Amino acid sequence: MKGSRLDARLDVVIVYDDDSAGQHAIHTLDVVTRHLGDGIKVHPLLWRFDHLEDPEWRAAATGAAVETCLVILSTSSKNELSAAVRDWIHGCLRSETGAPGAMVALLGPADDMDKPDSPRFRFLKDMAEAAGRSFFSPSAPAETSTGARTESNPVASRPMQAPNPSSGKILLVEDDSSIRQLNVKVLMRAGYQVDSVAGSQAGWESLQIANYDLLITDNQMPGLTGAELVRKLRDAQMTMPVIFASGGLGAEELERSQWLQPAAVLPKPFTSDALLQMVARILGRAGPAPVPYESYFHWGLND
């Protein structure tokens, strides 16, 4: 996978079926990027399997995968891949871009992964190789294109840089733990102070005991929605800016709900670049440009 395009940037699409699979995929991304070299900046884009059930979302995910260098598919289930996922794989592998690329498959729970002769493994391997993509999986003795073996048990990564206390304090409310953890790393790597919680009720409690410069919230969550959280925020005369980072709140709904007063809407799924640029714009950050996400992982932070 070496080439001029990869000397500075690695665009990655991750599709996963649940939180455990998402975390497994991001751990593996850490391993892959360390094999490729320290100079590569990583730009991941995450999609859940249920996104792919919608034809429009599946088309968008296909377009993203066609343009990217690396696709990681991760599932904790031992069941057959759904028709929507198979359609997505066919769609993104049928298109030839001439760019170097690879597919990583993480099939089954991390402690009980598919063997190389399993039907799912063979299906993905044959599809990827027919499309001219490299294919590898931690469950098989496959080589990465740099000549290093993938690892089934990722080693500890480098320490994350300490945040700059003057950079702005952010509360992130997101019920998907894979997305939440990834976005925390992205924001902290850029120098922001970040607290994160898994739901709107916990977000409201956090807002009662700490001061924040920005709230970033999903909308569709169990219990209180993100919109209901922001309504409580406004009723309490809290004026901090809000970013709705959600696929479930569109411009029309916001037009009907002016009391929400969001600073911006960031439709899911979004890249780390898009998140950092929007946060920097809203906080009026005049310092250095946002730093692209790199592979620094310390699970459990702010959970």
C-alpha cells in the first residue's frame, strides 16, 4: 500500500455492526497504521451496518469506500453478512479507481474469529482480490503490503499528547461508544479539553456541575433525545453553542424548531476533518489549524 498518496494521508472507511466490533476495528486500524509508518495521518469514517440498510446511505457509503485507501469490515456476529452489507461490498469493489487499496476483515468476536476457510472469509477475500484490492485479516497468516504481519492482539499505543487547557472545553454526548471514543481522541489530539457521556440524561447532569464552551450531541438516543437535551439547556438560559452531530436531525426540523438555536448541524457519518473544522469555526479558534486524527488510542478515557 505504499505510494505517494499514502506518504502523508490514509483515508479509511470502517463498517461495523456493534460497539465491540467498532472498537476491534479501530484497534486494528492502529496496528495497520503503525506498520505503514509514523508519518501517515489517518482520516477515518465510520458507518454502522444499519446505515447500509437505507439505499441512500448505502450509496453514500459506497462512494466513500471507492475513494478511500483502506476498508475495514468488522462484525462481532457469527451470522452470515446481511444482504445490505453484501450489496455494499459488491458496490464498492466493482468500481475501479486505480488507487492502491486494501480490505481488512474482522469476522466474529475478537476471541472467536472466523478461520480462513470459512464461507464469509472466502467470500470477502475472493471479492477483494477480484477487484484488485489486497485482503488480509488478523485471523489468517496474511501479509500486509509493507511485508509485516497483522496482529490479532494489538499492542499498547503511544501516549496521547496532553490537551492545551486554554483551548476550549467540550461536552460530547453520543450513545455509540465507538463513535464517541473516536471523536474524543480526535478532539483531544487537536488540543481541546473533552468530557464525554453516553446519553442525554448524563449530559444534562454534566451540564449542571461543569462549565463548557461547546456541546456536541447526537439526536437519536435512548431516553431524552439530543433535541430535548438542548431544549432543557435553553430553558435553563444556557447560551453555549451546540453542534448536532447526527443523522437524524435535518435542516427542515431545525427550521421548525428555532428555539434549539444550534450553531451547526454535522450530518453523520462525518470525517475527523469536518468535525475539527466545524469546532474550530464555532469556537473562533485563531491558533494553529486543526490537527488531523492520528492513531492514538487509550480506551476508557472519559467513559
